[in-house]
Amino acid sequence: MNARPRWLVTLVFASLSACYTQDLDFDATVSERSALLPEWFATASLAQARSLHSATLLPDGRVLVAGGESSGATLGSTEIFDPLSQRWSAGPSLGVPRFIHVAAALPSGLVAVAGGTNGPTGALDSVEVYDALTDTWEIGGEVKYRKE
């Protein structure tokens, strides 16, 4: 009899200054309902309370939280959550502070952050790319159509 493969995924919900994680174990049959409804666990708080930010899963299982807004200020800071240690650490700052942007994990392992706004100057058309291996951001071009 072949053993079924086991998949373990950690979801992170980061909002304002709170963070919650949930481990999903996919080694469960459909009849094992309790495995499909795991509990959420509180973790350490973010160093900077934020909203309207992005949260992106990195290839190594950590989560990159970028930008956002806090008390009317646009943030360029980033924080990285490590589910193994259950701790946050400061990441490198974005080149352009932004909120209401999109972030996508690319097949190459890089993370692209695009668009959004920085408040007073309006919609942004810039793209930045994060490399988790070098812990750096690079300018990645412009968005073809920005939303005003």
C-alpha cells in the first residue's frame, strides 16, 4: 500500500498589528472534517501597525508584508514573518512607499509589487521586485495602465 503524500501549508493573516497563523494538513481524507477546519493561532505582533498592505508567501515558507498605511502615513517598510520561529523581523524598505498595491510571488521565487498609491501624489505606475535570497528590492519597470 502506497502512503499518501503529506502537505503542510501555513496561512498567515496579518491585519493592523495582529497576526494569526493556521496550519493546513492535507493528509486528510474528505471524511476527516476536523483536519479541514483547523484553528487559528495568535502570533507575535507586527512592529508597525498597518492596513492596506500586501502579504506574500516566499519560497522558503516565510511571509513578506510590504507597505500599507498607518494613521494616515504611507509606509515603505516591510516585515518578514517566519512561521518556524513565530517571529517578525524587519525587511528592506520599498523604494517607493505605497498602499493598495498588488504583490505576486513569481515562479522564479521573486516577488513583484506593483501600482497602488502613496496618498497625495495619487496612483503609482512603478513596479519593484524583491529577491528573498539577497534580501533586496530592485526597480522592475512600470505598469502599462495605472488606475487613477
